[in-house]
Amino acid sequence: MKTGAPPRRPPIRHCRECGAPTAYRVPDDGDTRQRAICSACGTIHYENPLNVVGTLPVLGERVLLCQRNIEPRWGKWTLPAGFMELEETTAQGALRETDEEAGAQVTLGPLFSLLNVPSVGQVHLFYLATLHSDRFNPGHETIEARLFSEDEIPWEQIAFRTVRATLERYFADRRTGHFGVHCIDIV
Amino acid sequence: MKTGAPPRRPPIRHCRECGAPTAYRVPDDGDTRQRAICSACGTIHYENPLNVVGTLPVLGERVLLCQRNIEPRWGKWTLPAGFMELEETTAQGALRETDEEAGAQVTLGPLFSLLNVPSVGQVHLFYLATLHSDRFNPGHETIEARLFSEDEIPWEQIAFRTVRATLERYFADRRTGHFGVHCIDIV
Ligand SMILES: [Zn+2]
Ligand SMILES: [Zn+2]
């Protein structure tokens, strides 16, 4: 989970087209929200939520977690996930992050959780995934990638509430044998 | 469905922080993609996919479509949907767009479709919704909001492939009586 976008976004101070200063006001095109509008060329700058995409990689009874080597939450454990990029699908992004952060090869399963985090303008999407092996090759963002059975999960050391909520639903679903798609608001 | 963001995005030419010119190159922080980086202050500008959120409003056997009063696809029919905004959830955004575009009051149901459109950097999310009545009060983006039974759907006049795919899955699911969550890539 890269830290490219800060949780509270700084205002847009200058126009992306011409560099002149912007001011926040409601455009006169029927819009109802304040946008950063260029004082020189009139370009309207929209700011919208970001998607974070990842996987819940499973090998038998165990799930894969990554210990973060970056801020925020250095040293805490997370599922492999990161910001979705242009020119990829949510599933492709989830696979890419799983490779980048854990060096784990997986077969992607169904969408498992969609978590809204409006306080930071993010939507997190996790897919179930089946690991091909227990050999990992984590990238520079990860201290260690390790498999955990349910009773080994470091619940007090989970990096993000969306990861905790996804893991909780996974183990609950596994007990019932039926895996749904979980839509959760983190407020 | 507002047209705030163009389908092909123009490059970021100037820094949002200081207004100086940017250049596209790969940052030296471990990133692997080209980003617009400020030549003066070094700010890295990330560009990510946008979410479009909407509903599939149902009243008995009929579904609600809106005839677009805006470009692109003026005069074509769509489900109420638009760009997700900051400080709202996907579900709240879907409800907001349903009110803004159709003036329709609904009770939101489950997530029904998640459609990736990587060619334009968008993810579309549609929720099932139950209409409270057949009285609508469409906004300025809509010529007309009208209920259609399955055999009345103007399939050749549907504005977007994501809307068509969602409607197709809905009528197929209705025949089976089981409504799933459909993840679809529009390539
Ligand atoms: Zn400008
Ligand atoms: Zn700058």
C-alpha cells in the first residue's frame, strides 16, 4: 500500500493547464460543489476518491500478510494492496500489488470486500486469491511476507481497519463455507 | 453522469503546489511509472482511475432510465450515475446521483455490478434500488426520466456499455430469481 496520496489532501493551489493561481468556488455550470478554478484560464479541477486494490492470498488454512517497511504504520501487518493505476482493472491492480509487495504468485478469485473510507476519500477493494506456493519475494515496501493461520493473526498489529474488517469477514465466511461480497463503510 | 472528467485525460502541465512546469518521468522513490513531477519544487502528481456510481431503480416489473440532456451521448438513455465525490461513500454517491438526475426517491439495495473501463480510467458501480413511486423530478442533465419494462428497453439507444451490461445482467438474474454481484471488464 503505497503512500502516494496523503490521507487529507492538500488544496490545489495552481492550475494544471497554465500554472496560474486557483480559487475554490462553485462553478456556474450547474455544479453544486466548490472546485479549484483557475483565475486565468477557467480550468475546473475535480478531486475524487481513490481506489486501493489488493488481495487476500490463501494457502490452505493460512493467509498471507505483509509487514510494512514504509510509513504510515511501519512495522504493522497488512494485506498486499495499493493505489489502483490508470490503464489497469481493479483485478489487474490487485494482482500487481500482490506481486510488488509480497512477490507472491496467485490465482485471483472473486471480489470479496468493498470498503468505503470517506474520511480519507478512498474505496478499498480486496479479491480472494489462491497462492501457488509458500515462497515469497517481497519488494522494498515489505519487511517480511508470512503465512498466518487464524489463531496466529496479529490482530493488534494490523495496519488498517479495512484489512482488519476484511480478515474478520474472511474467517467468519470460512466457518460457514460461503464467501459473499462484503460492502462495508469505515466511519 | 456528469462529464467533469474527459475520457482521455490531458497531461498535467503545471504544478498544483507552485505553478511551475512539470515533466513526466519516473520518480526515484521506487515507483515504476511516469508521473508529472514539478521542475521547481519536486511535487509528484498522481493520476488515478475515477469511480462512477449509480443505481438500477426498479418499480415492480419496470426499471428507470434517464434520457441524457448533456454531452456526450445527448438524447441517449442511461441509468442515473455520476462521478463519486469526496466525503461520500459509493452508496451515498449512487443515491445522490439518483436524486440529481432523476429526482427519484429510492431505497438502496445491494451492490449489483462493478465494471472496469480501463480505456478511460473508470470503475462503474451500480446498486439495485427500489423506487418509492412513479413520480420523478429530473434535473437539468436529464430530458426525461421514464419507466421501461424489459421489452420496452431502447437497447439501441443506451448511452454507455456499462449501463447496457448492467441491464442485461439484471434481466437475466431476474429470470433466475437470484441477484449476484457482477464484475465485468469493458475492454
Ligand atoms: Zn489555468
Ligand atoms: Zn512545484
